[in-house]
Amino acid sequence: QATLTDPASSLEARQTIERLRHSVQQKYGGTLFGGTAAIQVDTNAAATRDLEVILPLILGAITIVLMLLLRSIVAPLVLLVTTVVSFGASLGIAAIMFNHVWHFPGADPSVVIFGFVFLVALGIDYNIFLMTRVREETAKHGVRSGTLKALVVTGGVITSAGIVLAATFAALYVIPILFLAQIAFIVAFGVLLDTLIVRSLLVPSLALEIGTPMWWPSKLGKKS
């Protein structure tokens, strides 16, 4: 048995474990390491692998569903990019708040993947509500009029749903569990960002800017 000079839950302790494993296991391949620091190293490694495997699978499945629903290739890719950008922005703001405002001691390794699953699912839902209506109205009134009409029709419903959902997740913040507090902020902030900025401004702007090619290769995407 050995006792680390650094606190067991610190970054320095985890780095020490990684160095010991690298050096010791080269000579004694069957050597195993336990303890708090070693468990955290293994948990972080497992969470990283989950991100590398699960995130592409989720994005791939969502892309296929959107392509079948919208009968387009370009529109689903655009929606996917806006959703990922929204998640990245939410995670960045959360990191600033957690580290420099609230000074949380750390984060559970599963926070990122849970936040991703919630935000991508909710963000894609709102985009589906909007873009299915945009497609219908564009076929009748053209790109500009159709997009604006769809935004007006769906705006109140989506915005109200987003605000209610964000408030619901924000309520988790009062529970004195770090994991729930972090999930509460990430999801609540991300939903508001997606509802008020991405769905209301970014997605319609991209639809107007790209025009009919947004719906390629369907017949709607070939109209002049």
C-alpha cells in the first residue's frame, strides 16, 4: 500500500496514478491499481469512451430520421449543426459559471453525455416542429413568405414550451447534489438558448439564406 502526497480527488493524484501505471506496468504487466484516484481515472476514461461512441451514434440516428421526415439531405445537416453549436455554447457557458462564478469543486464525468442527450433531443424536437411547418409553407408561398409564416405560427408554442421546460429543469438546482445542479443549469440554459436564439433566429436565417437548396434533393429543392 502507498499513500499519495496529493489529495486523493485532485488532478495531481490522478496524474500520479497514470504515471505509475505507465512505468510499473511496463515491467509488471499484471499490476493493478486501486483507491480513490485510480477509480476516478478509470471513470473518466470510461466516460470519454462513451462520448466517443454514443455521441456519433445519436447524431447519426437523428440525421437519418430527419432525412426521412423532411425528405431532404441539406436541411437535416443544417439542423444538426445548429443543435451541436447550441450544445457547445451551453457547455462553454456552463464551464465558465461552474469554474469561475460558483467555484464548483469539479464535475461528474457523466454530466457532459447526459447534457448532450437532453439538449440534442429537445433541440431537434423544436427544430422538427419549425422545419416541418417551414417545408409546408414554402411549398405554398415560397421560401421567404413560407419561412416567416411558419416562424410566426410555431413561435408562441415552441417558446412557451421551452420556457416551461427550462423552468422545470432549473428546479433541480435546489437539490443539494452537484450532479443535478450542473445538469439543471446546462439543460435549462441550453433549452432557453435553443428556443430563443437558435430556433427563433439562427435556423430561420439559414433557411432564408440557403433558399430552395435547403430541401435538396426533393422536388421542393429543385424549384427556382
